[in-house]
Amino acid sequence: MKSLVLLLFVTAIHAKHEQYSGWKSFYVNPVSFDQLSKLTSKIQEFHLDFFRKAAVNREGIVLVEPKYQNDFLKFLAKEKISNRIHSDDLKERFDIDDQKIEARKLATRSINCGRLPYDNYQTLDVIYEYIDKIAEDYPEIVTLVSSSKSFQGRPLKYLKISKDKFASNKPIIYIDAGIHAREWITIPTVTYAIHKLVENVTEPDLLDNFDWILFPVVNPDGYVFSYERDRMWRKNRSLKDWSITSFFCRGVDGNRNFNFLWNTVGSDDDKCSPIYAGTKPFSESESRTVGEIIDEHVDRMVLFITVHSFGSMILYPWGNNGSLSHNAFSLHTVGIDMADAINRLSLPHFPNYVVGNSMLTLGYGTSGAAEDYAHYRGVPLTYTFELPGFENEDDESNEFSEGFSLDPIYIHQVCVETWAAFVIGARRAGDLFGRKNL
């Protein structure tokens, strides 16, 4: 029966991802900041899509559509930037990912009774059912907030977790995920944090000493579209007007829509661009909701983490120009402590985390980003996590390399190691800034 279900599923997805036929992905490995800067300067010209972030001596993976591939390779040769093919056919890779996810469902359904929080990529319905159930089962410490809605009318759900319903003056830890629709691995790291704070408490000091705000799916419309229709979809699904352009080029990049030097660098006015910044700061309900949470709790918020993928990086402000915050020393040392916590638990074929200023690490500036906005508003420690994705893929016998996304068998591992970073980050934030308003 399982074989028949899987066969029917494979048949159904055969036509899926057709828009990526002919697309290729390349490993690129800049060995100097000059090479990195030149590489990232071509993002808009060649419509490059970095699915795994590159850094100096850190190999990235970039997606290139057919019409730009020859010019892109000529550019790499001219600049002597090391490169090799990652995939000759993105559609084939995406099909493999879908098959792995379905096979994982079939293998674990009987064990987990169909509820699979940490061993597979979940539908939005499953994630929301989990959030609702946690709030229902633990009302003494968990409050569900869903007062705002996405463009398509889905509730934007997040949890407040507190021993005293946020009535005290404890420092607040904020963590979100899923603002970029295609970054599926980010979401279970936040649901796992909920699990560790509520269902399987092994660090009781984290509730004794802190209040928590956990927002697992900032962009539910985009996530559903990525899960069901277009694996590489990044933006939300908003429609700015009823023009033909808007209809075919929907959505805004939520992480370019915050009110910090909005649309000045690393974003785009083109509605069809994956980094389209919107019509104005906070034009989108998703980013606006995150901004309102920051503004409401900024006096007590000591740590802000927005989880992204891929790249194995912990990044901090300022992302627009590479200048350093007055809190740069604390940002860097706490970032190192969190990275060390991950690296101690990481698998051998996962790369070690890089810690640094966002612009200086990635080689390009961004404006309107959540991490910068939170820091600008006064949160002392703000970070973007880029979770691990791929490593050792030159080994053709390694099953880890067959698909495009992180194999679902590694989800629990990523959740465990990322939770270790959250634990250290919270404790260090409390030590450094926990009494800032007492």
C-alpha cells in the first residue's frame, strides 16, 4: 500500500517545478572580500539567487536561470572565482526533495500517529494545530496571539510563554522564523523551542528568568505557496494593485520591509524581484506585526533572533553598510558563544558556523531588515541565524546530496543544536542586559 501511495505521489509531482527546467545551480567559492563583493554585485544584473549564502572561503550555492548562465560563467572565469556545478537541473532536485518528504511521511506516520512536529517538513495546518494545542494544554504559561492576518486572511499566530503572563519585569527573548517562504527548515527550530520551554523542560531557569515570544511562521501565505506550488518562492503573496504586473509579480520580501533605511540598499523597486521592498516601510502585515511586537516590548527585549537558511552563520548589525554598533563587542562575543554551542553538537558533515557583521560577512548590504530594525529600536542583541544546509556534496555516494533542500532526516538534529544556541544566547543576554530596566 505504501509503495502504491508513493507511486501515485511521484506521478502527481512529475509536472511540478516545471518553471525550473533548465535552471542550474553552482557552487561558488570566493577567496577574498574583493571576489565576494564582485560576486554579490552581480545579483541584480544576472538575477542571481543565493540559496546558500557565500562568504570568504565559504562556498555558497547560487541559482541561475538559463538566459544568464553563459554570461555568469564568463564573469566567474574573468574574476577567477572558483566554481563548479551543483545541479544541471533544478526541477530534478526539487522532485527528489518532494519524494523524500513523502517517503518520510509514510515511514513515520504509524509511529507518530500522523503528527510529525520535528521529523519532517510540515504543512501550515499541522504547525498551527500544534501551536493551538500548546496554548490549550498549557494556559497557565502560554498565551496564543493571533490578532492580525496575512494578505490572504490567514492568522499570524505567535505564542507568549511566561510563568506570570508577562506581568513581571523579566527580560524578553524573541525568536521568529519563516519570513522567507522557502526556508522551511527554520520553522521547526522555533516549534522545537516551544517544545523545550513547555513540554520537555530541561532548562527551568529559562522560564524562571525570562519571558518568551515565539513566532514560528511569520509568512504563512508564502509558506503555503512554497510548499504546494513553487518551492523557491521567497516573498509573501500580497497584491499591490490589479495591474497585470502585480498579478504576475506578487509579493514583497518581508525582510526588506522594515522601517530601517528602507529601500536604500540591497533591495529592489521591481515588483518581480525576489527582494522587492514593497511600496513603503511596513506595507506588509507580516513585517508590521513583527515591528509592533518589537515596539511594544522594546523596553524589556534583550535578545532578538530571526531564523533563516542556509549558510551556517550568525549575523548582526549593521547590515546596510558594515559599520559596527556600539554593542559590537557584546554582539560578537555572544554570537561566538551561540556558534560554539551549535558546533559542539553539529554533525561532521555540517560546516562550522561563521559569526560576524551581516554586510562584512555576506559581501553585500541590505536595508529594511528585521535584525537591523530591532537593534535600531533599542534591542541590545539582535541576530540573523542562517541554518546549515549542505556539505560534502562532492561525494556522489552521499545520500545527503541528492535533493536540493536539507534532507528531512536532519531536521531534528538542526533543532537540537539550534536550541543549544538559543539557551546560551538567552543566558548571556540576561547576564549582560537583563537588568537594563530594573
